[in-house]
Amino acid sequence: MKSSNSIFSLFLAFTLFLGSCATSQQGSGNIPQGNDTTGNGTGPRKTGTSRTVKGGAIGAGAGAITGAVLGRVIGGKSGTAAGAIIGAAVGGTGGALIGRRMDKQAEELQRDMQNAKVERVGEGIKITFDSGILFDTNAATLRPASMTEIDKMATTLQKYPDTNILVEGHTDASGSDAINQPLSERRAQAVATYTTSKGVEASRVQTRGYGSSQPIADNTTEAGKQANRRVEIAIYANEKMKKAAEEGRL
């Protein structure tokens, strides 16, 4: 574990070095700046480096390859939704422009959604719902109260049509895979179906169910199990937005 952490640290440092070089060559004065505020609802709020700057941190030349590798590595630790976002990164100045567009969308989601955790990740947005908020135990039918939160999310998604949306279902390790896997798939589909029923184009939305295979907390504790029972949503640029960003039209 110590060795793998060291390798990842060196890899990340090299990645950031490439990114800083590429950004400097293109002129960092042209990259918009902003304040970092991530987290909402049940999640903590943080401040730090601008997400717009983070969007340009991976160099244009190494962006696609590095983003895909980081997506696989980080996805296992921070949730697969985070990996999907990072794996789809453009990098360079285009990534910075996408990051600026995502900043605004994230701020609206944070403002309106009180029972979900909204985070800016790379060039996208990650939303995490505790499954206990959305569903009854062992059920995949949305609670009426949870629909209000998804309504708010759908309203914002319609205002920013040039994004893709990945909805993922996760369970804790209680029970068997024969139960957990289809339950996670049905829960992801329930959120996706309701989202599209509120006007979000179905072509933008994909679903995945991971059962208990992607825990983010200790499954031997009740608190850990609760954290693992979740629905994660990744919002990231589609090809139209990526092209506009690369051509400087965002």
C-alpha cells in the first residue's frame, strides 16, 4: 500500500508539472479565476484553489491519457462518479473554460439542493444522495419527498444542456451480490427515469449499478454502511461543449 501511494504521488506530481508547463505556454493570464466552494447538504463546504484553475491543471498534450488513468485510480477511492469525470477531462485551457462553466452550475445546485452533497470534481460535478433519503430499505421506488430534490436538479440540468449525466447506484455489503447488484441498478434507473420525466433529454443520461463493489467507507460499522448506500451522479462536458472549449467559444 505504501509503495502504491508513493507511485501515485509521483505520478500526480508529474501530471501537475506537465499541466503547469502547458498552461504557462498558453498564457495563464487568460484563464479565469474563481473561489472554490464544494459540498452541500450532508457534505462539508470547503474553500481552496479555483476549480477553473484545476480544470486546466492537466496539460493539453497529456490530458486525455492522464485523465483516463487518474479516472481509474481516483474512481476506486472517491467513488466511480469522480473517476468518470476525471477520465472525461479535456485539460489545458479548454478544461479551464469547462471548469468555469461548471462552477456556475455547481453554485446553482448547491443553492437549491439541501439534501444532497454537491462537489466540484475536475471538469465536472459530482452529486451524492444518501440512499436513505431517496428510498425505503431494500426498495427502488423513490420516496415522494426525495422527488423535490431531483426536481431541482433537473431544472438546473435543463439550463445547461451540453453535459452528460451518469447515475450510479451503490449498496452496502449486507446481503448477497444477487440482491445488491440488481437493487443498485434499479435505484440508479429510478433516479434517471424521474430525471428524464422532468424534461432532461434521455440521450444525456446513462445508468450504472455497482452493488457493494465500490464502498467509500467501512462496511463493518453502521455509519460506514449508511455512507455506502448512496446514489452518485456525475455531470461532465459532452462532445459539443468540449469542442467549443477547445476552440475558445465557451
